[in-house]
Amino acid sequence: MKLVTGSEMKIIESAAMEKYKIPSIILMENAALGVVEECICYKGSSFLVIAGKGNNGGDGLAVARHLFIAGEKINIIFIGDREKATPDCKTNLTAAEKLGIPMMYICDELSKDAGELISSADIIIDAMIGTGLKRALTPIYEEMVDKINSSDNYVISVDCPTGVDSDNGNIYSSAVKADITVTFFRKKLGLSLYPACSVSGEVKIKGISVPESSEEFTHLVHNSLTMAEAKRFLPKRDDFGHKGTFGKVYSFTGSSDMTGAAFLSSLSAYRMGCGLLYLYAPQAVTDVFHTLLPEAVTHTLPDINGKLCKASLENIDISKADVIVTGCGIGRGDEVTDFVISLIESAECPIVIDADALNAIAKDTSVLLKAKNTVIVTPHLGEMSRLTNTTISYISDNMVSSAAEFSKKYNVITVLKSSRTVIASPEGTIYINETGSSAMSKGGTGDCLSGIIAALMAQGGEAYRSAVLACYINGLSAQLCTQAYTSYSTLARDIIDNLPKAVARILE
């Protein structure tokens, strides 16, 4: 499913007006009708439209007109100087005035009467500011937002909740907490990212009669995977296949201190369908695997103090691997760094780099440019901070651009993990993963993801699609676990155990 930024939406609307001669006022009318479709579900309710002087306000004023004509009880609060309203907003404002719709005008100060209108309405339609916000709200808008949020009203936001940056999901001061956000043509990128998605409620997409065949639409690069698309991304399983058919994953994971990470990554790879998993690890890890995961083919490697080192790769033929995964639980130290660099430089197949392997290359990320095949890196915010020498807060506020820039610079697929994971390709394609729950905020869930990615690739999945699908499946499994165990009690291995249910849900 395509996502759009505010600037992309303006280009698409401009094309509709210039190429196809669709007047802007018609686009606004279509948007308003989409909101009205949601409003008519609440027959007999009283409505309050709070409109700004921009085109978002024009949408809201058109909604008010339709509700008034339909006989609904409707009031309007208009914020700002009417003479400074955009042309289409002013058109709808004039129509509302001519119809005699009860209206209150506010410029600089919120009156007691405005507060009473807010508290007395059953449903508030937030049409103050749409997709153009790039800074903190002015005091009058911030006060209005606080009034709305402190009420018990049902809130419908038009296009975006006021206070939300529609491009990056940021909230600069405060934002309306909507029950429903009715957005137009395509979901706005920011609504798929935190913290905006936490205040957007249920997002409903309404068409505004913009032609989707336009050239501008084909250039969109931001996406969110749907269940139907996930089904198409799944590698096909050959009924007459054998363990070699479904690929060999070589796992260089674990250390004497962290066998669990190797176990979780390996188990998830098997659960996700790879044919064979070869574990290459220090003896402390392989000894445990004979009991924990007897399905794994184990190879004990030379180590230094229970950790992989450069000598670990001597006398190993990794050319038969379909995918390599490394980093989970391998620890830190100069010996680990030497191992990771040597593995990246020598691997001829795709390689998934997670956790401590990312920390190992943080001081010299140029080694990624020496890889002979596809590289997928899976950092969380802290690891990304070390890889890019930027702050966690900056990355958190700029998830999409941080992932995109890293992928382009190092020619890798970047899976930037957070409450909403961003998956970026070197070519500039972006997916925002919208599955998951707070149950994933526990140790081990990232190890699960690395194994799922490797397994999907081993079965023939294209690398970028495998990364996108793995995030979706991992999150979906966590959601199913949350339903069964709550987010408090779900463990990483519960998520792995529920992978079959998640895949079955996709295949329905």
C-alpha cells in the first residue's frame, strides 16, 4: 500500500488540476463527502466543526454544509482571519455563512463560549491544520487542542490530526487525539510512524477522484505492507521439495555468555521454513544446542574466551551457504571485530548482520562496501546511533531519512527497528512496518527477526521483500501472542512458537 508525504500529495493534486482540469474546489468537495460518509453513522448526534483558514479548514466547512443540509445539528468554530483564508476555504466559509450555519469566529483568544460548544457536542470534526505543519502550534491552536483532548467527545480528524507532522510523524507541541482520522487518496506517511500513529485512531482512506494512472503516482517510494501483499511476498513451497530445496542458513551466532540469542535466531529460522540450519559457534554454544535445538547441524569453532575470532573462519567452507546470519549474542571485543570484518569480506552469499556484529563495525562501517553480495543490517536505535555517530533522539525523529541515507551510502538493506520499523532499500524504496505490539519490547525479539529474514531468503525470497515480510510476520506473531498472553507476559520464544499461526493468517 502506497503512502504519501504532504509534498507528494500536493504534486498529485496539482497534476489532477493541471493535467486533468479537475478544479481544486471539486477535490475539496470529494474530500468532504468522504468525511460525511463517516459522520452519517452517528445519526442524531450533534456535531462541531473546528476549522482553520487553510484548505483543511475548507474541507471541514464543506462537511458542515452537507451535515446542515441533511438536517443534522451542527455548529462551526472558525479560527483565524477570514480575509486570510485560502480561496477554496473562503468559498466554503461564505457558503456556510449564507446558509446560516451557527458559527463562532476566533482569532487570538479562546472564549468561554467556545469551551461550552466543545463540551456540548457529541462529535468534534477537527479540521484546523492538515498536512502542512512543520513547527509547534501557536497558542490559540494549542489551547484548542487541549480543550478537545480534555473533553469526552468523539473526534474525527480531517486528513491528519492537528499537531501532527504528516511526513515524519512528529508532534512538536501537542496534537488532537482522534478516534478516527479520515485521510484522502492515500494514507499520509507520518500517520504510519510514532508518535503520530498513537493519536490518529483508526485511519480511513477516502478517494477524491484523483487519477491513479498519473505519472506522479508511479514515483511514490513509501509503502506499508498489507495482508494481501504479504501473501504475495511469501516464497512458494514446492510440494515435491526436500531440505536442500528450502535453503541452507549458516548461523555464526552466540558466545559463552549469550547462548540464548543464538538459539532464538536459529529456532525462528527453522520455524520460518529453512531446510537446514548450520550453527557455527564456540563449544559453549554448540554443547547447549544438542539439547535445545537438535535439528541444527552444529560445528564447534575455535574461540577466544568463548567468543568468535578471526581464527574461527579457518578451515570452513562457507561457499555452500545460501544465507549467512551473524551478530546475535556474539559479544564484543577486538577478536569479535576481526571475525565480523573477515566474514563480511569473504561471504559470497547474502548476509544478515545484527546486534553485536553491528557494534563490531561501528567504528569502521566502510567494510560494508567490501561485501560481495547483498547485506541486510538490522539495527535498533542505539545500534544505529553508533553506526552513524548521531544521537538516538535524532534517529527517532528522522527514522525514514536515517534508514534511507544509510542504505544508499553503503548499498545495504537497512531494517531500522523501533515501535514502527523502517525498511529501506539502496534504491530508495521504503516500507513502514505497522504490525507488532509492546510485547516485542523485550530481549530476544530482534534475534527472532534475523532468523526469519534469513529463512525467507534461503527459500528463494528476494532480499528486500524478505526483510519487509519478516518484519510483518514477526510483528503479526507478536500481536497474536498479545491476544493470548498479554503484552506483559509474552516472551520472544512465544513469538517464535506463534509464527505458524501468523503465516496461516496470511495464507487465509
